[in-house]
Amino acid sequence: MILVLPSPTIVRLTQRVISFAEDIVVDPAPLAVVLTAIPVEYKAVLEHLLDVREEVHSAGTIFTVGRSRHGPWRIVLARTGQGNSSAAVLTERAIASYEPDMALFVGVAGRLHTDLELGDVVVAKKIYAIHSGKENDAGFQPRPTGWHLDHGCLQRAEQIAGSGAWTRARIGDRRANAKAVVRAIASGEVVLDSVKSSLARLCETRYDDAAAIEMEGAGAAVASHLNDGLPMVVIRGISDYADSRKEETDRKGWQEQASRNAAAFAATLLTESVPTRRAASPGAVRALEADLLSGNVDEQIAAAKALGSGRYENAVAVLKRGFHEIFDPEVTVRIVEALGRLGTTAALDALRALSPRYPIERLVIESALEAWQEQFD
């Protein structure tokens, strides 16, 4: 029997594969502030974080800092408590402390549109501050203030909602037929639990395009707006019908289910997004593509690592081309690692479509896909 020992290159690459799961952060990574109001919402987002640690800031504010399971994003998570006022203050404090690339408010809401079911997700296309107005002899006269979702975030949210890609990121039990929509949301100062109340009539007559009602989105939106228009995305899972059955749906665990669905959508939105403040120019992408195809191993490895940072809109296409045209496994392994770090739908589809030419390539592709899948098991 002839014993064939692995070459030093194969040994080195195998060791790299073994440590693949730990090597998923590329600095500087984009950063998102994620706000929640109540413990069940906070817990749902926390399930999507790794390497979690606590940071205490001024006035004792506690931030939970970690990184996303699903891509290169760093995450700062905090609880604001209920109400728009506290949401505005804590959102402002988080933005000032961390200077994020994006902010999100993730949690539950009551349903206003009857085509929605428990567990469905509503992304706020527009947020109404419904308690802004004037009270006179004729009653309450609304003077609503509204905030629109950033165009880039709107486009990406609609794409994710339409494709259903967010359901892949759902941790734990999932309702198979849950859907996501991008519609207006009403944000007030009270919990709505009646279809006969004056607030219910107000929503029906003056804010009929609002699909859900909640208590923090307006505060978070104004704080974000005052910080150079930082993108703020409000994502809500439907946990009750806003019709006197709230205690019943809460007992059945719908706050947890709705929170998990909203958190899954938020995680997917971040993974699929390239933050405007960090997005590289088309020229920079072309320069990296030239380096990747240059034939210089050091430049190729550096280019692959950069393309996995989440800063380049066309990174997946460039990495795919590099894998097909480069036959040095030391470089192609780095390309696979970069696709795994990105974790976007396009990157995962590309990984599945790659045709490995060497055993080490097959091994690292399988490792990347298994590492991604294990995040949700």
C-alpha cells in the first residue's frame, strides 16, 4: 500500500477551513443600532447575535454589543421601554454613542389591516405620529407628522418581502405561511385593544393606509431624522388584532412568535444591505476585480478579503468570476470564504452553484454552507 501524504498547501488550507467559522468578521464592518421596547423583542434580536458583551454608557444606559450571525454587520442592541418619548431619547443616545450606518426598531404591533394574520411582518413604509393634533369643540383634529423610509431601504425591504428570503433566518418554530408587507404604520402613546374606541375610529378614518399600530416608531424616526437623515427602519410583527383579544393572543405566545419574525426580517435586511456611508464606488469595485484576476497571489487574497466586507454592491458577481477563472486553490478558498462572510441570498446561491475542481474547494464550500445553516438550527 502506498501512503500519500498531504502537501503543505493542502494542510495549510485544511487548517484554514477548520477555523472558517471563527473568521467571519472583516474590519471595518458596518454597524447597526437595533432598538426594542420590551424583553420579548430584545430576546428575539439577541438570538441573532454572536460574541455578545455588555457596555454601560452615560446615565447607566446598557447596550449589548455583538456581531450578526448572518453577515459582516456589527450590532448594538438596546431596550428603550414603551412609548415614543423614551424611544426618541434612547435612539438619540445610541446614535450619538456609536455613529451607526443604520438604525432599526424591531418589535410587535397590533393589526389594523384585516388581510394580515398573527405573525405577519410589517415594515414601515411611512410612520404616522397619530397623537399630534388640536383638541377643540369639534373634538380631536389630527395634525399628523410622518416620516418616510429611506429609498434604498424601501427597495431592499420590498425585495425581501416579495421573495420571502427572510423566512430562512427565522430561529425556532416558524409559521410556514407568515408573510411580510411594506406599508404605513401608526405610532401613538396608548395600547389599542378595541375596535369601538375613538382611537380605532381615528385610525380607520384618518390613517386608513396604516397596517399596524405601535408605540415607539415615531420617537425613533424623529431621532434618526435629526441625525443627518440616518436610515431608520421600523419592523413589526403582528402579535394581536387590536380588538379586545390582546390578553388572549399574549397568553398563546404570539408576542414571542411575532418578535422572532420581525427579528428574522431585520437580520435579513441587514445582510442584504450595503450601507450608503460605507459603500465603495464602482471604480473601487473594478480595481478590486483587476487585483483578483491579476495573477499575483497576495493581491488576489487581499482583493477577496475586501470583497467579503459587505461594502461592494457587485461583490458576488466579481467573486464568482474569480472562482471560475482562477485555478490556484489558495486563492479560490479565500473567494469561498468571502462569499460565506457576505451571507446574502445571492452569495449563498453562488456558493451552491460553484463547481469545485479540487477536494479542498469542495470541503470549504460544504463548510461554508454548513456554518450558515447551523446558525438557524
